[in-house]
Amino acid sequence: MPFFVALAVGIITGRLLPMIILGVVVSRVYGGFLARASEKYFMHLCYWKFGVTFGGGTFVPESFDREFIV
């Protein structure tokens, strides 16, 4: 998947060769990461490091909200 995204960006920007190389490198790194860790860990990493949610996200209440349901 990262390869095809890089290929499309390369075609659009006119920088095909550098984007093909970047796509191959990112695909190798991403494939090696998935071979060692599960897909859920990748989703966890994206959520906590970058704020990217998959599948509609989750609800996280504000930490300063002190109204509790009794």
C-alpha cells in the first residue's frame, strides 16, 4: 500500500523515481514492522503518537471534567 501511494504522489508531482525509491523503502520498513508486531500495535502507535484514529475513533473524555455519573 505505501508503494502505490508513493507511486501516485510521484506521478502527480512529476518526481517519479525518488517517490518509487521512497515507496520501496517505506514498504520494506512497514512490512518488517508488521512481521514483528501485530496490526493492533500499529493502530495504537498511530493513535497515541499522531492522533490518527481508525474505524471512527474512540471517545476520550476531557481530563479536567469533574462531573461523574453516580
